Amino acid sequence: MGEFWPVPDALAYLAGRWSVARSVRDLASGAEGEFTGTTEFRAEEDGGLLHHESGTFVWQGVARPAERTLRFLPGPDGTVDVRFADGRPFHGLDLTSGRYVADHPCAADLYRGAFTVRDADHWRTVWRVRGPAKDLVLRTGYAREG
């Protein structure tokens, strides 16, 4: 088996509960942090998934509760249209090859996310954020629970 695990239907793959471990590094200042928690993808009436992440974010030694919500809507041929909780577009997601790169412009900064699926129960993202306001790398590993 290769480095990537093809996923014909991203929503079916993502559904359920995942443990999350994320490292955050500010390349400009050298500051580092980490998030640990869970992500749950719950079915919605429109055929999509509500993505809710919650846990603890530790930044420079200070721990704070953190959470975020996204909506994963069905796209053509097993792909996903990822949206912010308020409905604004975030990025597309196509895991049919087991790997996908998404771009999201945010003001003058550019978020570029690389998604890779390792097997039935593990996937990861690496977001690189570059621009006048941010210079970050966020690495997240997901492991299926239960």
C-alpha cells in the first residue's frame, strides 16, 4: 500500500468521532503551542456533516479551552464543500486519491492545507499560513475513536 489511502466518499469516511493532536508554530517569533481534543462529524438533515472540534489549546504555557465548528456539505463524486459555521466558503475537499491541497485566502494571508489519509482510521492536515499578518505551520493528526 502506498503513502496515501484513497477515499471514494469523504463524508462517509469522516463521519464519527476523532481524537485530535495539533501543533502550532509561529515561524516569525518561534512561539509554539498545541491543541488536544476531539472532533465529531455529526450527520445533518441536508446530507452534510456538522464538524465540531473542542479541547484545550496551550500557547506559550497558557492553557485555554478552544472549539470551532465547520460544515461539511456534499459535493460531486464524493467530494466535500467545507464552510465556516456562518456559511461562508472555506475550501473544497477531494480525498479520492488520499491526498488533497486546498487554498483559502484570508485578507492578505493565504492558508494552504495539505490533507493526507493514511488508512481507515488516521488522517492528517498540514496548514501553512503566509502573509503580512501570519507566518504559521499547523500540523494536525486525527485518529478514529471507538
